[in-house]
Amino acid sequence: FIEGFSKIALPLSQLTRKSVKFEWTDRCESSFQELKRRLTTAPVLTIPDPSRSFTIYSDASRQGLGCVLMQDGQVVVYASRQLKPHEQNYPTHDLELAAVVHALKIWRHYLYGGRCEIFTDHKSLQYIFTQKELNMRQSRWLELVKDYDCTIQYHPGKVNVVADALSRK
């Protein structure tokens, strides 16, 4: 596991696209060196206990989605990914909800049937279940969120540093 992999690897990932000429730049080199460095150092993660509740911190930026799964203040796993081309057009509200949905989907084997709290730095997401008008994407995502025993709470961006860093790096 490499924390923030998708953001660090972005210059290298872009080289694999069909319409991009392969040109090794300083940015590619620094990305490559950073990935090598992180592969040789291991983060300290805790083993999840399914009998206890989980906490998710999520964030989105114009570059990607980031989230952290924690239990009793200790990191179980990190996740991040780059935005897909069509997601780059999403409004901020939908991107923040996409980060929550991303976390629920990839960690469903930990979260399904258990209790979890989700913290986001987008204040209006805590009221999304009471909104009267939702677009089709939001409705579909809310149906997925309702499958889990979770609450969405506001957590100011200033203190949501790990998920914020994962979404921007």
C-alpha cells in the first residue's frame, strides 16, 4: 500500500494514455523516485476489528478522491484515486458525495452490517438525506449509502488533513 498513490503516480499514469506522447519529464522522474521511496517504507496500519465501529474521513478535490478508514483513532487503510474524465465536470457537492460512495464501495467488506461514522468537509452533505430535489446520480448514490448503518457528519477541512492530502496529492 502507498498512501496517496494515485496522486503521486499521476504524471506516470498520464504517459500511458493513447493521445499523449511519451516524454519523461522532471515531474515524471520525481514521481517515480517518490514511489520508489514509499515502496521501501511501510506505514503503520492497525488490524480491523469487525465488532467495533469504523470511522471514515473523506475528501474530494478537482484532482481526485481521498479517504481514510479508521478504528479507535488508528488507521486501518487509506484509499485514493484520480478523477475519471467525466467526473472532472461534477459540481463540488457531487464530488464530495462521490468520495463517500467510493469509500463505502471499496471497504464494504469491513463496513457492511457494522456501524460507521463518515466525516466530510462539505457541510451540506450531512443534510443530503432530507433534500427534496436530487439528480439521478445523487439518488442512486443515496440508495447505496442507505444500505449501510452510517451517519454523515461535518468535519472542517482544516482538521481533515489526511483525507484532504490524499485527494490533492
